[in-house]
Amino acid sequence: MQPNDDKVILYNELIESCKSNNRDAQYKLYSLLSGKMFAVCLRYAKNREAAEDLLQEGFVKVFINIDKFRGDGSFEGWVRRIIVNTAVEHYRKSTKMYPVVSVDDINKDIPWADTGDELELEDLMKMIDKLSHGYKTIFNLYVVEGYSHKEIGEMLEINEGTSKSQLARARYLLMDMVKKSEIVKKSATIAK
């Protein structure tokens, strides 16, 4: 038996117990997944406290709807989708987005400078976190989660063009941050 098989068996046992509202099983399932799901929440929340709220609300939804998990995909993926949808729901309730750049400008490709090669993932994540909540949400949904602009538009109840313009602006701002970052400046100086 593979370690992954053990994980599936454990999840299946916990899921069945959670369907009966077994608090111990809920706690164990939460303990197994909360770290990964908190990282997802941090990508969408304005701050740590908001991420904690999203995590709690998301897991409440998981436990309320756990009997709807059909086992077609991974349980972890199913939970992640609930967490992301919870974040999107909060965003939609709290924010109205308006296009920042002309939709005609969207088709212009924004090239990433080669200078970003020296950045660590952690540095890039900090830069993404500095984006406004709207840009950050669109960027994460499109780049990290893989949703299309049409799907993002439907999820956030915005025009598809607005999603495109928000992503274009987020990419431009990130590129600007990368160019201005101390890490890139230092590596450029060393290269000379």
C-alpha cells in the first residue's frame, strides 16, 4: 500500500465520520487541511485576520456540505474550491470593481523583464500581496487558480473585460515592483 493510499483511506474514514457530525473527526480533518487552506485564504484576504475568518467560514461550509462530496476528485481539491469560493463571495460582497485601463489596451502583451529571475517565490508573493485587493483577487484567480476571464467575470459578477483589464494592470504593477526591487538592483550591480 502506498502512502497516498493511506491518506485516501484516512480522508474517507474522516469524511464518513464527519457526515455524522462527529466533532473529533471534524477536528482531525480541520487539522490535516487547515495549514494549506490558510495559505489559500492569505492570497485572497486583505490581512491575516480576514484570512482566519475566511478559513473558519470555509470550513463551516465544508462540514455543512460534506455529504455532497462525491469522491470524483481529491477531497483536498474539493475543500480548496469551497475556500476559494468563500473568498470570492466575500470579495463580491465588499467590493465593486471598475475597469482601470481601456479594454483595447488589454491585447498588448506586457513582457516580463528578465530581471525577475533572481526573485524568490516568497519575494514575489510579498509583491502580489501589496497589490490592491481587486488586482490581487483577479491575479490569483487567473494565474494561480487557472480560471478564465469569463469564469472570473461570472464569479465576481463583473464584465469579462474588467477582469482582463484588472489582470493587465496587476501584471504591469508587479513588473514595476520587480524592476524597483532591491534584489534586482543588487543583482544588476553585481552583473556589471
